[in-house]
Amino acid sequence: MDLRLFLTVFGTVLLAEMGDKTQLATMLYASSGAHPKLTVFLGAALALVLASAIGVAAGAAMSAIVPPQLLNRLAGVAFVLVGVWTFVRA
């Protein structure tokens, strides 16, 4: 395993997920005394694992059609556009 790639992906995804709607929804479920914390954690963790698996599969499929350099550029532009859109809406 490429440790540098692992840490890059880990850090990027962790920062992207902090404070987003997913984390806020998870915090709301966990704040209720009626919901077991382990159940909330396992549900949220499984959802993130599945979403990541879908992302990896989609990326692998797209890389078979779109050249990797173009895919990297498109992903970068999309990421910046989402950031600008979020900033403007705030």
C-alpha cells in the first residue's frame, strides 16, 4: 500500500466531511438519548464506506473512458466550482 496516497486520501476526505450535512445529521442522531450511539456510528460509517465504494467504482469506470489527466482537471474544476457555489450561497 502506498502510505503517502493513503494519508492524502484520508486527509482530503476527512477535511471534506468535517462540518458537512452528513456530520451534522450524525450529530443530531447521536444527541438524542433515545438512539444508541453504536447504532448511529455503525449506520453512518457504513453509509460513508458505501459512498466511498461507489466513488471508487465510478472513478475506475470513468478512467477507462476519459484520460486520467483530463479526469484530474475536470475533478479539480468541479471541486472549485462547488466551493465557489457554496461560498456564494452563504
